Amino acid sequence: MAKKRRKKRRIRFGRLLFLVLLVLGVLFLFFRGISILISFFQSTPEPSPAEPTPTPDPIYKNDYDWSHLKNDDGRYRYEDENYISSFGIDVSHYQGSVDWQAVKNAGVEFVFIRAGYRGYSEGILHEDTFFRENVQKALDAGLEIGVYFFSQAVNEAEGEEEAGFLLNLIKDYPIEYCVFDLEIEDEEQRTYTNDQDINTAAALAFCKKINESGYTSMVYGSKNFLTHDIRMVDLQDTTQFWLAGYGTETPEFPYVFSMWQYSCEGEIDGIDTSVDLNIRFHKK
């Protein structure tokens, strides 16, 4: 009988121990789960990498809508809610003597005339041999006149000197636009080793002097010249731009410009040679 009682006590003790261990295990799992949940909700997820902020293009973009550009037998016209255009040409002594009344009758509305140039090698300033004839006869025919100077400036001082030379040539004529035309074509030119800094400084000096004298300045150049050979961003608040680009239906140039020379092979009554054709954009 005593053995049976001891056996029963051992069985009860074992069951009690099992229950205690079971409760402890359940409690451990419960508090472990609570701890994991607290850690989960308190944890801060790793932020995803931020997208880089795009750097804005510092050069002003043009806002032309080329669906409004019309080609009327080689003569471009443009009109939208903001702009209207005019048709014109540019000439130098290479066109020889021009019948300006015939040019006017052919529908030309404006002309840019080369007033002078600096020599390729010696750097001497010259008046274009047909400048005075072209200006006076074009004015007599009722055409709007602008002028340009073919630059070979190799520093800021020469750019300013060219502007002064041009201003002296045009002082007796009703002219508004004066253009800085720096072209670099081959290694024989004195400007062949110019860098972007030199070209920009010369253009800026020219344009500032023109503007201070009451005229409107403009810088002429191809897409490559305006993109790489000068810094438009340094000039855009001072001057306008005249883009030269041929062989395309629309200008392949995103930046602001107010005139486009779209052909160097134009044919106009009153001129015996081929001539450059231009479209100028006017704000309404």
C-alpha cells in the first residue's frame, strides 16, 4: 500500500513538473513573439535611393512650334499665337551690284548688309566695297536694313574695336540691328587658335558697345559655333542670336534665336549670284 502511494506521488509530481515546464514554454514563446512584434513596428525601413535632381539647362530654350513653319516654294513663313515672321536676305560685295527695287518687288522684306570686316591674317579693319551703295539703294527701295561685321577678333579689345568701326560706318543711316559674325574655317585664319573664352569675350565686348550706342546687337553662327565655340549662357541676356543651318526642314537647334539663315543658294530677282535666305521671327 505504501509503495502504491509513493508511486502515485511520483506520477503527480511528474505531471506537475510537465505542466510547469509547459506553462513556462508557452510564456517564453508569448513574450518572444511580443518582442518581435515591438521590434518590427519600431524599426525604420531603409530609405530608397533618391532620384537625382536634374540640372536645368542654363541656356534659354526657344518656344517655336515648327508645325506652323510653312515652305512656300523655298521661302519660309511662320505664324503662331506668339510670333510672326518676315523674309529677308544678306549680302556683301560678293553679290556685286544689286537691283534693289527688283529685290523689293520679289517679296524681300529686309536685308542684312556686310558693312566691314577684319582681315584673315593681318587683322586690319576694312569697309566692304559695296556697303554704301547697298545701304543707300536698299533704303531707297523701302527695305528694312541691318548690318553685320565679319570679325577676326582674337581678344576682347579687338571685339570692341570692331564695334566702334562699325558704328562709325552706320552713323548716318537708319539701322537697328548690328551683327557680330565670327567665322573660323581654316588654320590660315588668325582666329584659328581662339578658344571659347576668347570668342565669348570678343562677342560680349562687341555687343555691349553696340547696345550702349542705342542699337540692337546680334551674334551670328552655326549650330556648332553657338554650341561649342562660344558660351551662349554668357551672352543670352545681352544679345540676340542669328542661326545658320542648311538642309533641314526645321532648325535642329533647341536654344533661343531670332533669325534663321536656312539657305546659301537662294535665287532672287535683281541679284546675279546665289544669295543667303533668312526668316526672322517677331513677337506679336
